[in-house]
Amino acid sequence: MRLKMVLTMIMGLTFSFSAMAVSSPDEMLPDHHQEKRAELIGSKLRCLVCQNESIEESNAELAKDLRKIVRQHVAAGESDHQIMEWMVARYGNFIRLKPPFNKLTLLLWGMPFLALIFSGMFIWNLIIRRPSPQTPLDEKEKHRIAELIKDE
Amino acid sequence: MKSITRRRLLWSVPFATAAVAGGGFWAMLSGLKSGKFDPHEINTPLLNRPIPEFHLDVQPPGMVFNPIILRQINKPILLNFFASWCIPCLLEMENLQKLSSQIDIWGIAYKDKPENAENFLQRNGNPYRYLGNDLKGSVGIEWGISGVPESFLIMPGGMIRWHYPNPLGEAAIHQIHSLLRKS
Amino acid sequence: MLENILSPEAGHFALALACCMAGAQFILPLIGVQTNNRRLINLAPALAWGQFIALAFSFACLVTASICDDFSVLNILQNSASDKPLLYKITGVWGNHEGSILLWALILGICGAVVSSFSQNLPFSLRARVIAILGGSAAGFELFCLTTSNPFKRIWSAPMEGQGMNPLLQDPGLAFHPPILYAGYVGFSVPFAFAIAALIEGRVDAAWGRWVRPWTVLAWSLLTIGITLGSWWSYYILGWGGYWFWDPVENASLLPWLTGTALLHCALVVEKREALKIWTILLAIGTFSLSLSGTFLVRSGILNSVHAFAADPSRGIFILILLAIISGGSLLLFAWRAPNLVQEGIFAPFSREGAIVLNNILLCSMAAVVLTGTLYPPFIQLLTGQSLSVGKPFFDTTLTPIALLLLIGMAIAPLLPFKKARWQPIALPIYIAGGLTVISAVGLYFYAYKILPAIASGIGIGIIISAIIDFIRKITLFQTPLKNSFHRLLGLPRAYFATHLAHIGIAITTLGIVGMAFSQQKIVEIHTGETVHLAGYEWQLSSIQQGIGPNYRSIDATIAISRKGKAVTWLFPSQHYFPRQRQMITNVAIHTNLIADFYVVLGEKRGSNNDPLYILRFYYNPLAPWIWLGGFTMALGGLITLTDRRFRVGILSKKTRKPSTKAKQA
């Protein structure tokens, strides 16, 4: 439960660019706040027939239909969660541009932490000093290197 | 563990990761070739669920597509979404005709004018037992389709057993047959 | 006449010849080093040049075929048409899969030739091995081009007219984006070759770091420009102000950029402190591998994206094998040889190199997240059959916190000296920069009530201020007479300015991204003559005209923008209809005053012919141009580093051959 709270907090922080591809003014909701909300929900829904675009960004017919549905549901007073559920019930998790946190996406969501820990460990291991044999440079090479880095 | 062994292990990690990824890519590529792997596939959450609630806008006279009857069928049927403006739909028509002698096919014309759908079927033959019209595409959304053609195999009692989001080809028809035999 | 000499067959032959020479360039020097046969080794530069000339000839043949509208060449038939403007006939050569692979090979050839010319100063065996490895990679790509994507393939009974090029690609921004981007990708082959050679030799030292760094900087700068151009292109072409989509193709370019940035910093530590050597080698291998696998993923059909080329699994298999040999082989070599490399310098965590370690951890973690996010859907599909999407909201959520940490580090790190830093001398600048960061963040928060943009822009401002304070300190401005300060200013190495410039570039981009979060827009349906109010400006649709272009028909709108009745500018958004492709392209009109972009899109025509209404989308994007301005500033920083006298290793060679008194002092 704690983790979920922290995650929601981080998510709440992310940029929410309000760009839109709404193709005509009559698509928009008259209420400004509702329209903003609909845009935000739409930006999290994948346009199914496009690649990696949200329905708010796409000009595809299906995206247009889904935008309309999102706005109908927003106008009907449904919560973001309800609308998302409605979409997932029809199109599965594929429609969510931000996959839910579950068993299947454990590695995906855990990656930032894993990567930080692992790359930290990896580099730490390299910093620890240890003796090791290496072919020593001969005099000529040493001289050459000294010349090359002489500007220091 | 000796530190040199540990370091060797640690420095094999990049190779191991790359090897696993490479193996995965290999499997994907061979899957792409054999048709077993499709990165565009969207699996429908409707599978093995009862058919969704939906309402058809217009009923063409004669062959009435009734969602309530669809829920009460006593033998398997195939539900097919199509449109007269869709070229892949034209390609699968021949296969649908053949299939219609073995299983009842119910058709829904997706985002199509009723007269266009009618003409399309007159020209290319009509494999459908019943035909409905989804003028605005809202039925399509209830069924979670992302384009046409898409087909669903529905079992007695209105359970969705199989979904195919592409034009029906040999492989798909084979799958239908084996599912029908099992039931 | 020219087209007889530069015929497609000649091009095909030259490509095959280049492939043979690349093969020889790979094998002969390696044998030469092993058997200590100087004659074989000395062949290497000649072969590299020969390969480059053959490739350049081959490429010229393809360009000629395109300019002369030779539709008997399948590639030209599919991607060109006689009415296409000349510029796009030339740039269209690399706008398709086959041509772009040839360009890729050509750039690899250029790298080989340039390295062989500028490396006379390198130890004998290292040079031979570096050139050999570059030759080996080139041979792989040329073989790929010859076997599965031959751009010179002819067809029987050539049609009179070609099929034309996607109108979206007929754009100057996109014409020059691929070569620069590829030059960036391919440029990382040089640090890669150095890394492999070092692994074979079993030796990495400060000089190695110094040789690798200019190449890394060059490749990094080009990649930065390439990515910036690509992002700018999507901003003005896609018509709703988006500039980054976390699309697989974009991620494929971002990944080597992230690890390349890490490599850039790491190589510095190798050079100055002889530490982090193994890690640097791994980064060099990883960066080039990521450049290659990006190409693979995009062209194999595994990841599909808006920008994808026609996917073909058989091509995918070839590139996968190539990738297995190049990346798999080198990582195996790494696992085997790295434990034998010595690690020398130990260092205090609170120092410049300590900060660079942190930078590396953060950058590599970001790269790991991007990689995982990009590959997760196909892998889940493969393993479980489930379909998932990973898009912008995921990347924003996971990467923003890491990126903010990185930005904070960036503000502090340049103040720290190498070896060991003490708190006392840097305390004051950090207090000032930190204080101003907090003040601007708090101020912005109360101005706009958006937390994250406020924090991000605060840190961005902090980076700039910390750079300025450091600069003032370095030239002891206000502390010593102005003349003294001026002398110190002249004495500062160019690399010093470059570092700060690149960091300020990042800060500018950050501020641009933040500014876009305050973008305002309006979608309207209006008659000609009507005015709309947005962001304190009046936007008037003055007129609509029809026109005809070389291969399209157009509808052109004129928008007059004014502020309180005073004219500011005119904008001309348009729609082009390309009858050959039956495609409508919307041309966005943008006016920038560097503080904000005025961005207008012409939409559908509504209403009757007598009383037409037009849909227009107006955007006011504050600081939007800073996103790309920052990108170019970063690249400029990189390019300035290259002119630093300490870097001109190759050019320096003539001087260093003479005995130098300074060297003895060092």
C-alpha cells in the first residue's frame, strides 16, 4: 500500500503536456475543466491502430471515436478510474500507454531501481583497487605518452 | 568466492544479457516468419467471456440480427465484422462463403452505409445468416475491435471462444475447425 | 554521358569491390600484427582509403540514377518520380531502406579513411588493429547491402514513371536529418574499434583515453544534432506541437546518446586519472552495439513505429547475425580480457571523477529504463502472448526523477576539482546557485501552480548560474584588475568553455521543455476576416487562396497576428494535396521570437462553398524553440572541444616528433 502511494505521488508529478490533435472545435467539451480532464485521460490511452500515439495525438478514425467516448463519459461525471476500466474491459491493457503495476510488469516498473542499484554496484566494483599484472610500457612508449599529455 | 572469479562473473553479465536478448530476437524473427509472433496483435479481454452488451442502430429488413438471440444460440456461430470500404474484407469473402456451409456466420457492417453493405454483398455473395449495421462504430468499440475484418467464434450460451483480428485465411479456418471439433 | 560512367551496374560493382577491400582491411593488418609483418600492416590505410573511394563512387552512381530518373532501378522506381524536386531526388536516396544502408556503409568508410589518416601518432599495433576492426564492421554492412538490400537491383520492362516518395518525407528538415544521425551512430564505431583493440592489446592508459575522446565527442555531437533535427521535424510536421513521442525509433537514437554521453565523461576520467578504464571500454562497446541494434529493431519488423521502413524478417536475420558477431563477439572478448586490465587510480567520492561516476550511474540507469520500456512489449508478447503498451506516460514517470537528479549533479560537478574536492572553496557558489534555484522554483510554483515544471526550471536556472559563477571565479573577475581577468580569460582552455556550453545547452533544453508545459491553444471554426484572442495576441484569418505546386495542389491561409492592434507577424499555414500518393499534407506555420512560438495549423474546410468556414488550430508555445536551441548548443559545445589544442592529437603529430623541452618537464 505504501509503495502504491509513493508511486502515485511520483506519477502525479509528471509533466502533463496539454497538446491536442482534436480535429474540430465541436469535438471539445464546453466545460473547460472537463475538457482538460478528458485530454489528460486521452493522453494515457493508446491509439490502437497507430504506433505509440495516444488517441489525443492521432487523426485516425478510431482515435476520434474513442476521444468522443472519453468526453461522453467525462461529461456523464465518471471518474478517471472508471473511464480507464471501461476502456481496459474492451481493449485490454494494450490500450494503456502506462501499463498497470502487476506481476507481468514487475520488471518494467522495477527497472529504474534495479538499474540504479546494479550499475552502482558494477562501477563500485571497478573502483576498488586491486593489483593485477599488466605488460609494462617500454621506455619509448612512456616517453611518447608523456609528450602527448604534456599540456596538463 | 574468490574475488577474481566474482569479477569474471560480473563482467560476463553484459554478454549474458546480450545473449538472452539475442535469443529473444531470434525467436521473434522466426515467429514473425511462421506467423506465430505478431507484434501488432491485440489480445481481447473478451476471450472466454460472455458476449458484451450492444445495440444495433439499424436492422435491414428480412434478416434480423438480434443481440438477444445471439446470447441464446444453441450451436456455435461465427461473428464477422466487415465493411464495403475494406479491401481485406473482400479478400476473405471467398473463405467466408466456404465456411458458411459449415457454421452460421453473423455479420456486422462496421461504419458502413446500409445500402453500400447491401451492394457489396450482392456483388460478392452473401455468407451471412444475419446481418446488422453498426453505423457509428459504437458496436465495434463494445467488441473491442480495432479495424475490419475481425471475427469471433461464439459458443452456445454466448461465450466467446476465439478471436481473429485479420482476414480469415487457411490457418484461421483450420483453427476454427479444430475448435468446433472439440466442442 | 555521366550516367553511362556512373551506371547502376558500375555502382553495384564498386560496392562489391568495397566489400572485398573492407574484408582485406580486416584480415591483413591483424595477420600483420600477429606475424610482425610490417608490409601487411602498412596496407591498412591504403585499403581503408580504397574502400572509401569505391563506396563514394557507388553512392554517386545511386544518386545519378535518382537524378536521371532511371526507373529501371527498382529502388528509384519505388521511391521517386520525375516531377519530384531535385533536392528530394538527391536526399530521397537515403530516404529508403536500401539507400540508407548504403549511406551507412559510406559513413563507416569515411570513418575508416579519416582514422587511418589521423592516426599516424598512434602506437603501431593499436593503429593497425583499430583500422582492421573498422574494416571488419564495414565489410559486414556492405555484405548486408549486397545480399539482402541491393539498391541497384534492376527490373525488366521499366515503367515510364516512378511511384513517388512519401510527401511527409519531402521536407528539408528530414532530408539532412538521416545523414547526420547516421554519422553519429557510425561515429561511435571508432571508440568501439579503439576499445576492442585495447582489449586485444590488454592495455588501456591515459593516452588511450585521449585518443578515444575526440572521436567520441565528434560522434556524440553529430548524434545530438541528428536527434535535435528529428525532434524539430516532428514538432513542425506532425501538426500538434509534439516533439518527442517515445517511439521505438526515437528511443533507438536516444539509447546510444545516453550511453555515449556517459562514455564522453568516462573517457575524461581515463585520460586524467587512469581510472574507470574497464567501464569505459564497456561503454564504448555498449554504445556502438546500441547504435547497431536500434537499426536492427527498426528494420526487422519486431518493433514497429511510425517511421519504420518496410519490415522484412530475412533482413532482420542478417542484421541479427551481424549483431551477434560484432556485439556478442566483443562482449565475449570483454568478459574474457577485462579481468586482465589493470585498474589504477583510486579516488575520493567527493571529486570531479566521483561526480562523473554518479553521472554514469544515472545515465546508464536512464538507458536501461528506455531499453526495457522499448523491448518489454515484444518480449512479453513472446513469453506470455499478452499484448502491452509502454508509452509516453511510463517514460515520463520513470525517467523524470532520474533526470532531475542528473541535472542537480550537472550544476555541481563542474565546480569540483579532480582527485579530491574540499567543501570550503565551492561552498559559496553552491549556496548562491542553490539559493537562486530554490527561489526561482518557488517563484514559478506560485506563478503557475505546477510543481514539477517549477522544480525542473529552477534546476535549469541553477545550472546556468553555477556555470557563470565558476566562470567569474576562474578569471578572478572583480577580485583582480580587469586586465588580469582578461588574460586569464584568454588562457582558459577551449574545453573549459565547451563543458559549460554543453551543460548550459541541457539547461536551455530543460527550460524549453518546461515552457511547453505552459503551452496555450485554441481550436476554432471561423470565416475569413474573423479574429481569435489567444495569449494576449489577436490572431486573424485574413485570407484563403488556392495554388498549384510542382507535384501538389495547395490551399494557403494567411494569418495576421497582432498585439493590441500593432501587427506582429503574418503566418501562412497551408494544406498540400499530392495527387500521385492521394495524400493530404498539412503544413504548419511557425513564427518564433525565441521567447515563444506562434504555431498555426490549417484544418478542414466546413460549411457551404458560398460561406466557407475553416478549422484552425492556434498554439502559443512559450520557450519552445529553446528545446532545439539547447540541443544545438550542446552539440556546439562538443564541436568546440574538438578544437581544443590538447585534442589535436593527429595534427600534433608533426610537432611531437621533434624533441620538446616541455615534455621533459612533464
